[in-house]
Amino acid sequence: MKFLFSLALTSICAFAVQAQIQTIQMPTKSIPVATSAARAEFMNAKYWSKIGSQEDKDIGFVLFSRNLLPNPEGQIELWVKVLPNNAEKFNRHYNLSNEAAFVLQYATVDCAKNSLMLDRTAVYDANFNRLGDGTAALNPKSSRDRVKQGSIGSEIFQAVCVKLAA
């Protein structure tokens, strides 16, 4: 009798669990990959470190880095935030919109080969809204172009290969 009672109770529990599993539904809306809250968290100033600056009175800027890590090839990859000292003049020089507040770039630096690649570039306003990918003035035309003294690329290379390596 105990055995039959135990078997019946097990069957009832299994049926109840199975019924509950069938009523669970997955949400139909997809979760956005980059929400504005996640973007604001990524942009939060406390996660960025100042690595350099360009002191030109017209187009000067301050460089901040995040996630500075070596890759398997021995190069250094990092996110770079370029914050202009004078946004109006900086935006005019780099052909950016008037709303642009800063530039975000993903850089790969190879100190041994004296090379720098800016893999991704995006321009943001003060509310962390993406305005676009920037202009040709922000990036070299090809990987063979020389880095101009005082440019964003030059300052990134100096900060990573000279200042941080010392």
C-alpha cells in the first residue's frame, strides 16, 4: 500500500511539474544589445584613465584609455576617448558636426613595428548619442600613411609606446 501511495504521489508531482513547465513562456521581445544605460556605463569617466594630451590652443585634446590589453601578436589594443579642449574649433578642424562632444576609437598599436591602426571610430554628443563614424580627417586614408606630428594617432602612439612603456 505504501508503495502504491508513493508511486501515485510521484506521478501527481511529475504531472504538476510538467504542467508548470508548459505554462512558462519566453519573452517575445528581443533585448537590445547596446542600451543607452549600458552605453552610459561604458562611457562613465571613472572607468577611463588619462594617457595623454595635445596642448594646441585651437585643436588640442585630452586622451583617455580603457581596456588597454596586449593581444596574442604582441600588439596593444585599447579604447581611446578623445575629448577636445575647444569643441567648436576641434569639430571644425576634423569636419565634425557642431553637436559632437567627443570621439571614441578602438586602436591597435604595434610599438615594435612603429604602427597604429584605428579600427573603429565613432563620434558622440554630450548625451552619449552616436552621431556617426566620423570623417576621413579622423583616420589615416590607409595603414601606410605616415602619422602626422600632433595628430590623434601620434598622441596615442606616444602615450602607449613611449610614456606608458617608460
